[in-house]
Amino acid sequence: MGILIKDILAVLPGGVSRKCTLYIDGERIHSVDREPENFRADRIIDGDRKLMIPGLVNAHAHAYMTPFRNWADDLDFNTWLFKKIMPMEDALSSEDAYWGSMLACMEMIKGGVTCFLDMHMFPGCSARAALDLGLRAVISRGLSGGAEDPEGGLRRLREALEEIREFSGAPSLSFMLAPHAPYTCDEAYLCFVAEKARELGVGINTHLSESLSEIEDIKKKYGCSPVELYDRCGLLGRNTVAAHCVHLSPEDMDLLARRGVSVAVNHASNLKLANGIAPVTELQKRGINLCLGTDSAASNNSLSVLRELALVTLLHKGTSGDPMAVTAAQGFDMATANGARALGLQGKAGEIRPGFLADLAIFDLNQPGITPLGDPVSALAYSGAGLSAHTIIINGRIILENGEFTSIDPQRVYFEVEKTCARLGIS
Ligand SMILES: [Zn+2]
């Protein structure tokens, strides 16, 4: 299908914002401003009073957890996770997880996201939801295991491998292995998962150095930091995405930089669970690829990457006293190109360039909160947190148009998620 997007204000590579005309041919951007020979536009989008950006990337999410939104709040991390969330996860069915994932995908798409990295515990839930909505996704089954639960560890890994096989033909999906965290996997299991990932040629998605209690427990058990433990298990590399990374020593940061690990910053989740603030400016100084994640609706409680963009560009100014600490342009890169790089889409997505995948978010500028627009990147960082997308294109397909989903009925999704919550007694 050919799509022509006419005279639209766009954020182009290098943070340059200007009016342009975009030609999309099939799943890719064919050209910017230069009409291809014999181009046939099946669809024409008028860019008047609209802003187009490369689709946002949510580099850390648990889509199935949306039924737990606004339910277990104002709790410390360990009470929240072990006493509230984990028992409730055990009560979910895989159908519940699917509808929860559908809701998460809807929320992300409305918020301008075109690709996300998911960690789940119900095989197929987020893969099916992403396919049903047309959202690009990197899927990973959360893995926990070790000497205390050898059978469970093997079962979860088996499920991950089966899921990869089942969905391997879907061009908009890719996969990682996801050792959940250093406190839910023992060293032997972590090493085993690292070896499997190398064998399969897939990346690693994990939680790392999230809370102080994790740092203390790992130090007690292994005599090192969680980052050092992961390194000796062979889990740190260019295709590793480590979420959180709140509590890091300078040596940990050097090690993450040397190994080329991408760090997914999850400020809202870390703030709400009182885990602290990731040392973003220190990581930036070391040239680490930083991207943005929302974590789940149970800990955030929003899946808005634009809100994460606001947080990352505001927080570090306040804590450092330096107004240039994380600029709007740096934050925007984290939300787009850096996220694409972390998810294995470097040189393929995350920027509006000829040959790149047509993954685009278009916002209507007729909204009071962003009028006057001023600098578009500043607008997204500092006044864009509440914006809803007007049009979303993924893989050259229009999946949201005039704010409406083109392939699903949202009412059905709301109904099913409410039904889950009623059954679980959490709403
Ligand atoms: Zn998480």
C-alpha cells in the first residue's frame, strides 16, 4: 500500500523539525519530499496542523498486568511484589492476560508507541495482542528458577522456546530471553539462560539493580553486585536490555558501558515504589545507550512513554542543579532511536528516514495544551505528557486513525478487563 502524508511538520533525524511530505511504500518510508517514480497513493493524509514523529518505543513493559492498575498502591517494593502482585498473578488465567495485554497495547498505541519490549508470564498473551492490534513488539517470557525450583525453571524456559517457535513467522514480532531478576534466578540458572540465548541468537531482557534490598541480598549471597553477577554469567552484551539500574556503583556503570548494555530507565515505577532514581547523567557520561520504559500499569500506573520523557528531562535538572542535565532532544532520542537500538532495530526504525520502517505517530496540534507549539521536541518533553495520538502507522499500516482503532473494538476489551477485575475482587 502507498501512503502519502502531505505537508506535515515532522521531527526528522538530528532533531530537525520542518514541514515535509512523506512517501510510504509497503512497510517502509520510501522518501522524504522526493516523489518516487510511478508512486500510487492508496491513502493521503493531510498534514495540516499535525505533528509527525518516529513512533515511540516502550523499552520495558509487562502488558498483561493492566488489570492491576490503581489497586496496590503506596506500598514498599517487597510488600507490593511478593504480598500483592505475585499472588494475584497466580490467580490470572491466560485469557485474562490476553485481554490485559490488549488493553496495554491500546494504551501504548494511543500514547504514540509503535514498538514495545514485553516481559510476561503467560505464553502468547502479548504476542497475540500485539498481532491483533498491529503493534510491533519484542516478546520475552519472564524466567525464574534455580536449585529451589528446578522443574519450574525448565518449564518456563520451555514455554519461552515454544512461544518463539509458534510466532517466529510474524514479521512484526521478535523475541528475547528474560531472566526475571537476580533475586528470582540463581547463578546456575542465569548461566544456563545466557547460554540458551547465545545458542538461539536472541537478546536478554531483565530487571537489574532495582532496589536496595536486591543489592544487599546479592552481596550477601554472592559477594558481588547484581551487575557483576550478571557479567560472570555471560548475560551482559550489546543485545541486553537491563531495566531500572537504579543502584549502581561507578564500577557497575563502567562494566555496563564496556559490555554495550542498553539501560531502560523506568522513572515513574522507581519513584512510586520508592526505589530511587537511576543515575541517568552518570550513565550518559559513559555513553551507555539509554532508553525509556514504563514498567507495568501495576507500578507506574500509566504506560505513557511521553510521561517518562517528561520525567527524564525534568528530574535530573532538579537533582543536579544543571538545566542541561537531560535536554529535551536527549530525552526524545531515548524515547525513539535509542529505544529502537535497544530492541534490535538500529538502522531500521526510530527515525524518519528513507528505507526505515514506516512506524510513525501523528498528533493533532489543535489542542490547547500544546498551543502555541514552539519547539516540537520541547513540546513533547515538557507539555506532551497527556497527548493522545491522532494517527498511528506501523509497518506501513494505519492502525489508529482519527484517534480510533482500525482493527478492534475497544469496548470489548474494556468489558473483558473489567470482568477479570470483578472476578479477582480488585475493582
Ligand atoms: Zn518490570
